[in-house]
Amino acid sequence: MIKREDYLPNTACKKMITEIITAKPDDSIKNVLDKLRLIAKKLNNVDYIYINDNNGLLVGVASIKELFLQPKNKKLKEIMNTKVV
């Protein structure tokens, strides 16, 4: 696995975000927040949760802010933005 530290300074690769959090549409907000708490110290910056189907295809995104504003028992599929490129 190539790490961000392996890229030359002042390149786009060096500045890209390599740490992402993925989840499934049926995951509850509570489960996702619990997962975030476990790995938060290892992450530099997280703005979105990327939601993948069972084949690993991106089906939606949800902002961290949105996770905190919704009831914890809701499923990601209820709040995710499905208009992704």
C-alpha cells in the first residue's frame, strides 16, 4: 500500500485524502459513529462517509455533520445523498 508520505512534496498526490470511511446502506448511524470513535485517532480529516453496496460500488455519501443531526437509530440509506459522480 502506498502511503501519502511516499509521494513527493507539493504534488497533488501528497495533498490528496487517502483515509476514507465506508459503510453499508443498512448500517445505523449509531454503528457508524461507534466505528468512527474507534479509528478517529488514525485519521487526519474526515468529512464524509462513503456508502457502498455489497459489490463495493458507491451508492451514496453522508456528511459527518448530518450523522450528528439525525436520530442514532436511522439507517444510512435514509439520510445518504445518492447524487454522486
